[in-house]
Amino acid sequence: MGALETTAVLPAAFAELHKQIGVELALDAHHGALRRAAQAAARSAAGGAVLVTCSDELQGELRGAFERDVARPICSGSIVGPRSILALSNMAGRLETGALELAQTHFNARSASGERVLVVELMAHCGALNAQGATRYGRVERGGVQFDCCGVLARVLEDGEEFDAVRHPWREQLRVYLGPERLAALRSFDPATRLLATAVIHALLQGESGVAEVLRTRSSGSTHVLIASGVVLNRASGDTVLPVAIHHLHARAGEVELVHGASLRSTPAALRFEHVGGRLQVRSDEGVESVSAQRVQAAHGELFTSHARALHSATDELARARAKLAKEHLASARRQVERLKQRPQAWRAYARPVLRGLMQSLGVVAPEFGLVAMLVQTGHDAARAQRLRKLLERGPTRAEARDALQQIEAELQQLGHRDAQEVLDLLLHERSPLLG
Ligand SMILES: [Zn+2]
């Protein structure tokens, strides 16, 4: 269940982490497995740790445990104890863009091997209240009064006038990433599991954002990145954790390899909750269709071809230099996709973050390429397609192209895996005009 490849070929430490996906367990059991996997990924490498959690005071137990059981041991020898974590505590626990890039520059390789390992833990959380022999998820008791937990995610699902009157940027961001279809699906869950499902999906999407960022960032040395996402269950008897995904990436010499991973699916309707021996288990049903019902249309095929050709035949020197860089990034993404296609499960799980990583890197080196690429993806949004066409016809400035691309990039998270696969295929096939 959930594993992207057979665990038989994995080192024992990673096989253990894979088996933990979807199974509630003690925090120290999960952190122990994560620490052993980090140590196995790169022997005697220098370490660094990133923790992304909700600001909620209930996450204090997690923060202490992560520092004690993961960050300090893997950073020992290279970093003074209390300085071992790059920490993001914000509403719901969102990975802010640029944080992993920053972490890669902060945690320098100081080992003789020149290798380093970066452990990134992204944890959503969810209350779990026992009442009359059943567990009610999404609630905690404080001073005899019951509250929603995670209170932030509860507010993301709500509609209310205060959100129209005062801007809540975190809420806007979370709603864009979840998208209207996932939000509607989550609202339709039974109240006893609604916030649990929301926390699982949120943690999965934050993990994908981490993968996209590592794919975009070109690392100079050899860096193993382990991204673990999960949901901390805040129980009266103490916290436990439900791991939902693990990703192992290896960046070196300008390329990033998706070594392996295991993950639940980010389609709400695919989630199945059950209890085994009093512990929660979550499976994702492989048979459920992906979240997005909107299929990609190649309606702008001719336009795509002509704009892509124009980019490659630019005569001005700067534009030619950008075209060369864009070509390198596209070729690298193409190699990435070729490798993924040999592992169908991984191809499904990673199509979306690979697409996002590609769009982000095009945004940096040659945003005009990103815009043209998006012509193949806008089939279902007529108004946006129209704006995009107009912008391309008159020739956007770099700033305009970047702005447009940033808006589109956030929406890519709403694509189902098949849509993302189709977009990548349209962009990167052997004779794609985008590759020149
Ligand atoms: Zn929270």
C-alpha cells in the first residue's frame, strides 16, 4: 500500500520508513526510523534538519522530540546542539518557498566525503478525542471546553464574512493549493474524520512542495534530502504520529534524482480510515479516480508550436542565452521523466512535483518559456487562456511573464496526476517544439 516501489531492494532503514506510511505509531518510533534512514543515506555525511509545523502550542511535544531524536544526532560534530534546526512554525505548517534553498546553503558539507544529508519533516496535526469508546478526530479539550484542532485547517474549510473583510494570506494560500475540488470533497466528509482527512491531504501537498523546491534548486555538492510528511495526532494520553509520505532525493552535479518514496494519495475520496488494535490506519484506494475532472486539452497546439519556435529563433543575444538555459532545464526534466516512467507508481506520484519544479526553474531562467509551456495546460480555463494568448501576442516583459507564471504555478497543485503526466508528455516529448 502506498509504496512506490518494492521494499525488497531498499536498505533496511528505508524499508522500515516505507512500512510506517499510513500507520499510527509513537513519535520516537518514527523519528528513530527517520534518523537511521538519514544516517544510511550518506554515511559520515554532515547533516542538517528542517522542521515545518503549525504554530499551535500543541506541537511543542513534536518540536522537542524532533530536536532530541533526529536533529541533534544527525547534526552532531558539525553544529552546536541548539542550532541544529531551521524551523518554520506558521499557520497550519506551510513550507514557505525558499526555505529548503536556504537550508541547503546553511547546512554546509563539512565532512571529508563532501556529502551531506538534509532531513525535512513537515507535520500537520489533528486532535483525537475519545468519547464513548469512539474516536472523534479534529477535536481537543482545553480546560473542559472542546475546540477544533487543527484550528487553522478548520478555518480553511469554513466560509465566513470575516475572511472577506480582512485578508488572511495563509488561508488564501492554503485554499489555492487545495483547490475547489479537494475543498468540496473534504467538506463532504463525516465530521468525525473531516479534519483528519484535511490534515492528511495538507501534509501530502506540503511534502510535494518540498520535492518541487529541491528539484528546482541546483545543488553544487552531493546532497541527500529526506522529506517526511505526516500528521501528529494530539491525544490526551500524549502525541502519536501518522506518517503519510517519505521522499528520498539525491542532488548532485546539477541533477536531482528521485531515489525512492512512498506516499498515500492526495485524492480525498481515495482515503480509507480504520482502526487496528486501537491504532489508526489509513489506506488510499488505488482505484479511485484522480481529483481533477478537468482534462488537459491540447487546444492551443498550433499556437504552442509557433510561440515555441519563435523563442528558439530569437536573434537578440540575451534572449538566445536564456533559450540555451531553458533548453538545459527542459532536457534535464525530460531525463527525469524518462527515468520515472520506468517506475509507474513513482511516475504517478511525482508527475505533479516534477511539473511544478520545472515551471519554477523556467520562471527563474527564462519565464517566457514557462508561459509558452502553459499554453498546453490552459484548456479548461477559457478566460485565463485568453489572457495568456494576448500576453504572448504582444510580447510580455520578463516581470509580466514571471507574474503570470507565479499565478499558474500555484494552480498546478490542483491538477490530478494524469493531467500532470499529460502536460509533461506534451511539453517534453521527443519532437516537442519547446526543446528546440
Ligand atoms: Zn494547527
